[in-house]
Amino acid sequence: MITLQLPAVPVPDRVADLIGQQIPERVLQAEVEAVNQAYNISLCRSPRYAEAREYALGDLARANKILAAFDPRFIVRAGGAA
């Protein structure tokens, strides 16, 4: 796979769209799911939300499995989404 070294300047929307079209839809959906679940995990800090946190961790793991199969650099960590 050829990786692009993106320049330090802003990328025009049309170029970003072209880059985005190269990524399969399932990977884009997995990325959205992973970021959402990472955010949900950050909300579940109290012990009474342990079950919800475990559910979110499971969803995050499923999304990361899809992301890692496409490119290991796409993995989302529970504390890394902001």
C-alpha cells in the first residue's frame, strides 16, 4: 500500500474528498464507531457504570479490529479520542 505524506499546509476539501474515497465505507463507519465508543468510555468513570463501560470497550474492540485490518495506525485508544 502506498502511503501519502501529507503536507503541513491545509488540504483543500476536494483533495480531502478524493483521499476519503479511497477508504472503504466499512472502515469509515468503524472509525466513527471507535471514536464514539472511546468518548463513551471516558464518560463511564464511576463504578456504577462498569457494565456500560465494558459494553463500550467491546464495541471499541470490534471497531478497532476492522480499522487494524485496514491499517494498524488507525486504531483508536480509549483515552485517545477527544
